[in-house]
Amino acid sequence: MPVLLQIRDAHKRFGDQVLLDGAEAAITSNVKIGFVGRNGAGKSTLLRALLGEEELEGGEIVRHPSLRIGYLRQHDPFQKGESALDFLMRDSQQPDWKCGEVAGRFELKGDYLLGPVSKLSGGWQTRVKLSALLLHDPNLLLLDEPTNFLDLRTQILLQHFLKNFRQAALIVSHDRGFLRETCDHTLDLSRGRLTLFTGKIDEFLVHQQERRQHDQRVNETVLQKQKQLQKFIDKNRANAATASQARSKTKQLERLSLLDVEQSDATAHICAPIVEPRHGPAVRTFDLEIGYPNHSVATNVSLEVEHTDRVAIVGDNGQGKTTLLRCLVDSLAPLDGEIKWGHGCKIGVYAQHVYSSIPEDQTVLEYLEYQSLPTTTHQDRMAIAGALLFREAHVKKKIKVLSGGERARLCLAGLLLGDYNILVLDEPGNHLDVETVEALSQALINYKGTVIFTSHDRYFMKRVATSVVEVRDGRVRNYGREYEAYLYAVNKEVEDGERQRNAENKTKNQPNNQKGTSSSSPNAKSLDKREERKIRRELLNLEKKVREIAKEKDLLNTRLVSTTDVDQALKLHGQFERATADLEAAEGRWLELQEKLGL
């Protein structure tokens, strides 16, 4: 496999923070890599360097002559008044029929293709950008958080697109479910170093934990050995008969060093409001019509939500999910019909219009003190603040200097410190990292009140929702008590649409399809048969060797973790490091031979 991009000894700082410290990695063709690392580790900086938009302070990035990068742009590349088709033709210089054909793969047709692109939701605009990528025929995609703010249908379309994309991709994402479905390799950026793992994100996380435990075990062993040596040195260095032995032990002690063990991120602990469970309907709507003056979004909305339900409001972007929530909490008047809340309902709201209007002259801590119950301790307030990333000096910040994301987290923290028995949450997972979303989902599962929420995070939906309500095509319907059923239905619609398009394209291109193509690669043709057979034999032997070394590493790791003998542990650690080096060399040779064959 040709190496499309190679990062060699890359160095980069941002102020006092080291982002890249001798980082090295290679991206080969036809490989899809999930790029992970903590927030602020430097992933976006490295992407900009790969694109040539930012300079490294040291090292180099080597690009293959045939490299064609496709980058999913986060900014708006559209011109005023142009349609999606106009943009695709302008951006790609391709004819309208070709642009329309590619756009159809993302269900862009009718008004979505021919109407003003500025009127499309963020999810539909992302489909337009993805169509533009394909029209440039890239052999490496760079995607930075591609699922942000995408509705379920667009996420599934993007997922299917990446599965069928026969070229390479490097995908930065915190959505582990999305990476699991699309990437077979994982690239980790940690402490300035890059580590490429041949395996999916789940396997990498297990490997990472096992490696951390291995290094901790080695350090414990080294510390024990250091204590033994130091004890011998202290006891014998003053004795003439044993002084030479003490000097020898001193040299041995100087050679021992501890491994740098990366600690896992702190886990967020979130508690939802403690309330008494209630029974019966929490809210009912009667022949409700929602929308705005001169624009009806949905009609004949008749819903009933029971106390203790956790209702997920789902649907494509722009269909009216947020409009429904706003009507339910009385921040938007319905066009017609009636909404009735049950007796004793105390409603807490987390939404854009709420966290953009919180008092700006208060500090973070003052706001949390005002929002929390009189019985709430300072320790509890600090705990929820810390869980939502307000730590140490951050709690003394004025709200007026907080970013939009920080205000959103602060509003959520205040909500969780109250005594609301109804929580209405519009995209509560936005601005939160993976671990905090997991903690929030567990808190809502333990909550004894009622939750009505929207989210684009499938994992969060599966964990939290006990009932699903869909907003679609001017109607609101209860989908039942299984989010999996809704997910299956949307996935099936996408697959059915793809099958229909494929059948149409096959019929259209039938004469071309009968011509047939050769399976031989250009590189393989340049080799004589004897040389090619020799390379293929070596490849088979290398694959066997890689499996044997990987098995040996697993065995050494198991023995290392279980041994209590200090000298034996040090010996096993040395064997483990040698096996690791042998494995890297074998994999490097395998890639070299693959490239010779043009595979």
C-alpha cells in the first residue's frame, strides 16, 4: 500500500503547551483511521499542518505525488443566493448532471438541490459539502468532528458513505460509536506522541488500559529493585571488603528508571435532582399546532407524557424538534390547541434561549449558589462545577467572559442543583466530552423525575430514552418505547434509497459495465513472475511472523502482570520491549512489500 502521508519527527508548541514532540506516523492508501486524543491535545493543529495551513516548528510532512486531499470544511463556502447545485458546479467545475448524480447519493434532490443553500439546515449543508468532496475525487479524506450537529439520517448516510469509500480517511471524532462503524485503525495523540494501533477504537481502549497496567506493574517492580539496591549500597559502601560490590550496585541503580505512565482522565460524577417519583400524566397536548407566524411546523399534535418517562424527541434537522420543546415550556406560543401540565410540576429547562440569557455580572460560583437549594453544601456545588469542567480558578470567572460552550455547561450545572421534577433538555450533550456525557446519561437514568430531551448522540439516546417521539413532515407521532426500533427504521430507509439508486445507475451504465476490468496492479505488472512469487511468499511468512510475535507479546504481558519476582519482572519487561520492536519491524517490511505489489 503506498504511503500517502508521512509525519516525521514533528514538533509543535502552543505557548507553554507541547502539542507535538517528535511525533511520527504514516497514512497508507485504503486505510480508514480514527484520530483520538483528549481535548486540546493538538489533533486540529496536526490536521492544519497536514493541509499545509500551519507550519511545524521541527520535522517534516512527506506527501505522495499522487496525494489528493479532501477536507470537510467547517466554515460556509457558499455564495449569497446560490443553490446547492450552483455551488457544486462552481466548486468542482463539473457539469450539472454529474453534480446532481453525486448529490443524489446524499438524498439531495428537488428543493434541497435547487433551492437556496443558505436556507438548508446545518445537516443538509454538510451533505452538500460531502458531495463537493466526492466531486474532487480525493484519495485521502480529512474529517474533523464530522458528526457535530448532524441528525440521525445524515449520520447514517455519512457512515454508509465512508464504508463504501475505497480510499483513505483520517477522522477526528469523540463519537466512539461512529468510529467503531467506520474505522479499522486508531491513531492516538497523547503527550505529543502519535501511536497508530491496528484495530478498532474499542480494541485500542482495551489495549491502552492493558498497556497502562503493564507500565504501572513495571514501575512497581523497578521501585522494589531500587529499594533493594539502595539498601545494599547503604549497608556496604563503607565496608572495604564490600565497597566494590556497592559501587557495582550503584551503577546498576543508575541504569534503572521509571516509565512515564499516562494517567486516565478523571471521571465526571454527576447527580440529577433528588425528587419524589410521581404518577399519572406529566403533560398532555390537545390538537396542538406549532410554528411561527405565517409558517406552521406541525399540526394535530396530541401527546401524553407520563411521570418518570424519559422521552426522546427525534427527527431530521429542521423538522421542528426544538420548536416543539419551546412550545412545551411556554417560550413559544402555539398557533392553536392546548398544553396542560400536571399538578405540582416544576420544570427545569436547558436550551439555547436559556443559557444565552443568564445573568452576566455573577461569577460561576455565585450563579450556582443562587440556583441550588438551601440545603446544598459548598462541596456539592464544587463537585458539580468540577464535573462540568469548572475547576479551581474557573469558578471565580464572571459569566460575561464565558464562551457559549461554558455558559451551556454552567446552565446545565445549575439545573442539576435544583429540585425540578421535570427536565426539558435540548441537546444536553453538546460541549461535553465523552466521559461527561456518560456520567450525565447515568445521572438521568437514576433520576426519579421526567425527562423530555433531544440529542444527536445515538449512544446517549439508547442509554437514556424510554420512549421516542418523532417530528416529521408536519406531524408528531409516538414511535413507541424502543429507540432501537426507530434507529432500525431510519437505517432501512437509507439502505432502501441506496439500493434504488444503485439499481438505477446499473441500468443507466449497463453498456459500460459489460466491458470488464483487469485486476492486475501497475506495480505487479512491472515485476516478473518469479520475483512476484518470491514477494508473495515473504508476505505469507511475515503475516505468520506477525501473528506469532503478537501472541508472544500477550503471553509476556500476562506473565509480567502475574509475577511477584523482581528480577523475573525486569527480564520479562526487556523481552516484551524486544518483541514490540520486532513486531514494528515486521509490520514495516509487510507494508513495504505490499507497496511493491501495488496492493
